[in-house]
Amino acid sequence: MSTAARVERVPARLPARTVARYAAGSIGTGGFATLPGLVLAYFLTDNLGVTAILAGAIVTIAKIWDVLIDPVIGSLSDRGLIRTGTRKRFMLIGAFTLPVFFALTFAVPPAFGPVAGVICVLIAFLATATSFSLFQVPYIALPAELTPSYDERTRLLSWRVIVLTVTILLFGGGGPELRRLTGDPVTGYLVMGVVAGVVIGVGMLIAARTADDAVIAPAAVEHVGIRAQYAAGFAAVRRSQPFRVLLVTYLLQALATGTMLAGAQYTATWVMRSESAVTLLFVALVAPAVIATPGWAWLSRRIGKERAFRIASVMLMVASASIVLALWSPGSWIYASVAVAGVGYAGMQALPMAMLPDVISHDERAAGPGQAGTFTGMWTASETIGFALGASIVAIVLAVTGYISRTGDVSTVVQPDAAVAGIVLTFSVVPAVLMLVSLIVLARYRLGRADIDR
């Protein structure tokens, strides 16, 4: 495959319109990452009457599908970029199709029964995940092609994370509120799916225009098969030590945050004794994150992205570990721990995403440009694995501890003490341990400002 030639460098400071358009993409990525992770398993167990272990399997199967297709989409995105000079086509396809499939995922009524309901949800969610990957993989590749600057990438990704954290608040808090709007779980989930799907699609459409700002010259490209596309992804992992370290770190942290996300609704309902408490949990998480994101950008300019990333990771680890005290004394103090975790979470979102373009640029010196999609395909697959296994961990713990599922017309269920304890552990100790392991891996990351801006 021939490589693309970069015909000119973009200005040292990105135009505000480019930063704004790119940040709008977080309405799509944040919405899709938050709402299904928060309510899909709960929708299956507490509305369709599906067992916890089967609900976890559904989420996991859909994520495995993502893992399989993301490297292929990344390679195809690179080929499209080389041939046409833009990654926009895949992004538009994803933006137009996702709202339809997202709404269908939550349109399944309990009257279908658990078996038919599971099948319908699985098919619709697989289609939704495919649409999302068509957008997400090229979207993440763009920062490496929009600016060569170490600090400008931090600025670009910091604004993206500010929008992301607000989006998490809107979807994490507003999604469950939309679900309760009609007073009926069946129509409530449908309204939530339709409204959320449209908002996600609009954010994606705005961000797709950013692809026009990347400066890449079209070139001839050879056709390669799916096997070669996978091989390109694994080759990128093998030759780039900084990418391997960052990839494994991000996978472990996605697993930690995915576990907390999947356990949030269960924590609200059975530990804090209020289904609506999930809205306040998200306010506690996101409000500090919105304020903290510019602070992380400032700190990264002072001490480097790498050290700031470590500090953010430690904050979330300590905050999540403290929630284990809810085993003995559950209460509103949990919001304070979640708020501290939110400050760390803001840095954990902005900083590794700003480090990824640095890794790609570093690799370009040896392998040439035009392979950003290959990297981001592997990156997105890694993130997907983390969130998938996070939901699976929660489902397994619920199944082992005897969690009792219910349908939407059943309002009263008494959970065994073991199930409530399992919910607390998946929201505290499990993510804290995963964060600790990720910090051990991150210690091997060596790229810094001097390696990029030379």
C-alpha cells in the first residue's frame, strides 16, 4: 500500500471552529458510551425479566462484535483517506444510521418475553454498535492529522472532554429522567431511545465536518484483504512500544470505568435505595469534571501529559476504593467520593486521548504517515473490550450473589444481602484494583514533549 503525503502543515494554533466542531463529536461518543452502559443491562434485567448473566452476555457479545470490526474499519478508513483525502464518508454513514438502530434497541416491550426480547435487543444493538464504530474510529484518528503540535492536541482534546463530561451528565441524568417521563416503562424506554438517538446523530454530523480540515493528499492505494487489515493493526502494536503501553493502560482503565458505569444504576437502586439517585450520581461525577478539565490541560503544559495522567489515575483509584465503606454505612457521602472520582475521570479522558496522536506521530517517523486509522481501530477495539468486560463483571457478580431479576410491571423485590454487597464491590474495590494495575503499566511510557515538538 502506498502512503499518503502530507502537503502542508496546519497553522500552529487550530481555528476555533475546528476545535468546536471536533468537540461536538463528544455528544455522539459520550452519549453512546454512557447511556447503553448505564441502562441496557438494567433494561434487560428489570424490564424484560432477563437473567443477569444473560443480560451481561448480550452486552458482551455486542462489544466483541465491535472488537472484530474496529480494526477493519480503521484500515478501510486509512485507505479511504489515501484515496480521497478525507475520512468523512464513514463518519456520515454512522451518523445517519445510528439514531434508527439506537431507538430500536429500546423499543422491545416485555410482552415479547425474555427469549424473543433478548434476540431483538441483540440484533438492534449489534447494528447500533456497527454504526457507532463507523463514526468513532475515523473520528479518533483526526487529531493526529489536524495539528502536529504537542500542546495544540491537548487543547483540542481538552475541549472535547469538556463537551464529553457535559454530555455524560445530560445522558446519564437526562436518560433515566426521559425513561420515567411517561410513567410507563415500555413507552418510557422508547422515548428515551428516540430522543437520545437523534441527539447522538446530530453531534456526529457536526463533527464529521472536521474531517475537511485535515490536510492529506490523495494517493493511489492497493486493495488489501481483511487478513491484511488485521495484520496492519497488530503490526502497529508490535513496532510501537509507546502505543502498547498506552493501549494496555487505557484498556484497563476502560474496564475500571465500565465496571463503575454498569454498576451505577444498581448502586442507586439497591444501595442508596432510590432508582432516581443515579441522576445525582452523574451530577456528582460530571459537575467537578467540567471544572477540572481546563485544570488538567494547564497542568499538562506545566509537567507534561504523562505525569498529569498518572495523577488523575491515582485520584480515581483512591476515590473508588473509598466507596467500599458503603458495605457498612451506605449514605449520601458516596456523592463526595464520586465527585473526587469525577475530577480524576476528566484527566483520564483528556490526557490519554491527547497522548494517542503523539504516539501516532512518533510512529510516522519510521513507518510513514497515513496509518492513523489503523492505530485508532486498535484503540477503539481496546476501549470496547474494557467496557464490555466491565458490564460482564457486574453481570457475573450479580449472578453469583443471587441477584433477583424482575419485569417492568413488578415494583417490589427484596434483594439478598450478598447481592447488595456484590454491587458495592463492583462499584469500588474492583475498579480500584484495575486502576492500580494500569498505573504499573503506565510507568513504562516514555514519550514526552521533547520527543514530539522537535
